[in-house]
Amino acid sequence: MKFSISYNGDLGLLDELKDYSAVTHVFGSQSSEVTGSGRSTFGMPPITKADIEKAVSKAYENKIKFNYLLNSSCMGNKEFTNSRYKEIVDCFAWLESIGVDMVTIANPYMIDICKSKYPNLKISLSSFSMVESVERAKMYDDLGVDEITVRENINRDLKLLENIQKNVKCDIQVLANQTCLHFCPYQFYHDNVMSHGSQSDEQSNKVFSDYCILKCVSKKFREPVEIIKSGWIRPEDLSVYEAIGIDKFKLTDRGKSTKWLLKVIKSYCERKYEGNLADILNIVQTHNKIHNGSIVDSSKLNEEIKNMRKMVKAFLHLNVSIDNSKLSGFIEHFKGANCRDTSCTLCGYCKRIADKVLSIPNEDMVFKALLQVEEISSNLVNK
């Protein structure tokens, strides 16, 4: 069992992680990067190039490998310009020079560049590459990636995961505590939104009300069964994945506090969590954050920043309780189910589970917060 965990900019986290031998990698990046990464700058703690160099050194001290994120799903074709190409190559050179072990990439062109010019850098394929089939995994395996993080849409398609791992030479990794909507219709678009929102040459896009997050959170709390349908994995169920040949698990999120991340890794390393499972799942992005938009100059408040703060305030009231003690055996259903080809309405399994294990504390407060979230979303559409 091996874990890769988010680096949130706190060097102290890396010292704490040395007590967990199962943690082999941390993953992170600067707050903004020439290629962009998988989280918008506004949602990230401020992390500079110098901070990354210190973090890589600290990780090495604690016998943990560093995986640097260059996993933008879109760069607006700028990667094909001579100037951007040089910046990408220079970035790889810097990463190799400071001792980074692995880079996470979503762009096949960048994979080829890295393999050609910096073959010592291992490559982790981002979940943004949407690997959800054997053939797509094989194609990236042939490109020479060392690891594939599959999209969490197939986390519970155990037969498919087993077949993917059997048909590739590289390792397969799954996201364990992410809670994206089941086969979310916003996925492709949201990946691009976050990618552009973290690119260092697109300063005008750094602060924006994330339409996709607003729609996601509204859907989850209007229809809480969506939280159960999401592809998270209980700490108690890791052995099911190990039994099909998968022993690498990724834990998010980079914006979260050290205290919360340590709770998450402790639970998964111990393979158990007693109490509210939502405590260790990344359900609402603003909960347990290390900061809330501190990179924004409060003296320059505009309407967009006011909206962002209103959104964060509303999100803080969105809570859910999932009784983990009642989820024993939950994974067994998926050993024979095929969620890709099945209507959730006709199946009804997750709805029955939700009725048994899930509750919304303080429903009146949650309802009021949802109205605020939906008002912001509506205002984005009807400016």
C-alpha cells in the first residue's frame, strides 16, 4: 500500500509524514505555473519557486519523493509556440536540477517532450487525461508513463480497474477521497477552467466565481445521494483494490490544512475511520482550508472578489454526516455492478445506502446557504 498526498505549502507537513512509511510521494506545485496545474491560483496557498525548492529538499530528508504538477488540460495551444516550448523545457530542467522525482502531466505533447529531453524524470499521468478504458490506458503506457491516475468515475468499476492494471506495465493509481459528481457533465470544462486559472501569464483569470463548483455543490446538497454515488473509497475497503492488483492511492487536497491532511492520511494508513466519513472526504472545497483567498489584495475588492467571499461564507454552512459504521460491506455491491451501463434511478443501490447512512445536520442553515450558492450561480448566467 502506497500513498501520494497533497503538499499544501507547509514544510511542517513533510516532517509529520515521515512517521507514515506508506506515504511515498507528495504532490504539489507553485501557486501559478507557466503550464498551469489542476487547481486555480485563488484556491491555492501562495507557493513560490523558492518554496518548492525547500519542499523538495525537506521531502528528500524525510525519504519522501516529490511529484511536481504540470497537469494542465489546456494551454490554449501556446505550448506550440517557440517561446512557450522553451519555458516548458526550462521548467523540466529546473525540476530535474532540484531533485524532483516525478512530474504529473495531462498533455501527450508534454509527455513526449519530457521523455525525449529529461528521461530521468518519471511521469505520472493526471486524472485530467480521463483514462476510463483499457485501450486509453495502453496508449499512455506505450508513451512511457510510469503511473496512471484513472478518473474517479471508474473507481468502483472493479473489473475494469483490474483489466486496466493487467494490460499495462505501469502502475495504476486511484483517487481515494475525492467526491466529484458521478460521471460529472462539467468535468472536461472544469479541468480547463482550473488549468487556465493557474497559468502564470493569465493574471486576469486568477479570481473568478467557479461556476462548476457552484453547480457541483448545489447538486450534492439538493440531492445528497450524489455524495454516496461519488467515487470515494473507504479506508476499510483499500484491501479490495489491493486484491485486484492496485496498491497506489492518491489523497487530496492541496488547499487543505495540515491538521486535516494528517487526519486523512492517518485514517487511510490505519485502514479505518470511526465516525463521520465526511470528515476525511473532500466534499466541500472550502472546508478545512489552509487559507481562503489570502492571495487577493483586500484593498482592491471588486464585484468578483465579493462574490467569491460570499460563496466561501455560504459553503462553510454546508455540512453532511455519513455514518461510516453503517457502511460495512458497502463495496461488495460493486464487485458485480456496472455503473457505466446502469441507470442510477433503476438500480437504486446508492439511494438505499444514502437513506441509511447519510444525514444533513441543521437543514435550515444548509437550505439558506444553498439559496445563496444558487443565487451566485444564477447571477453568473444573467449578468
